[in-house]
Amino acid sequence: MSQKKNYMFTNRRHSKKAIMSTVFGVLCTVSMVIVIVMSYVRDGDVPVGYGFTGLFAAVLSLVGLLLGIYAVRETDRFKLFGWLGILLNGAGLAMISGVLYMAAYL
């Protein structure tokens, strides 16, 4: 009986840019969800700090998106955290865009 060995030796590692992109995406998405829920609970009567949080989340999301794109383009690296960072930062930007759209037209 032959046993299949599942060892894979490689020099590939996760990129630091990709991990930072994922962390930024999680922070941006979580902070936007909290701001949106708290705005809904207060019936739209929100303090100025919520706006600053949204602005900070937008900047953080843009930086995270750029880091994710750079990480995916690196050669000989794992791509999981890069794509995850792009997805989370894109979701954060979509939430920010949705809030701005609703504020302008509703």
C-alpha cells in the first residue's frame, strides 16, 4: 500500500502588504457598520464624530485597497490576504458611497 504524502515545500509567504490590507478592510468595514447602526438607532441625529469616523474609514479603505492591489501583483507570494483585503476594502468603500448617495438624494 502506498501512502500519499501531503507535504509541499515552498518559499512563498504571505505579504505584509496583504495582511495590512486585510486589517484595514476589517477596521473600515466594522467601523462603518457601527456608524450606520448607531445612526439608525439615533434616528439620524448624530454627532460630528460619526462623520469623522466615516471620513477616516474612507481614507483607510482607499489605502487598504491600494495595498491589496500591490500585494496581489507581487510575485512568489500567497494571494489569499491580498484578495481578502481588496474585497473588504471594496465593501467598505461601497458602504461609504451608499451613505453619501442616500445623504445627497434622500
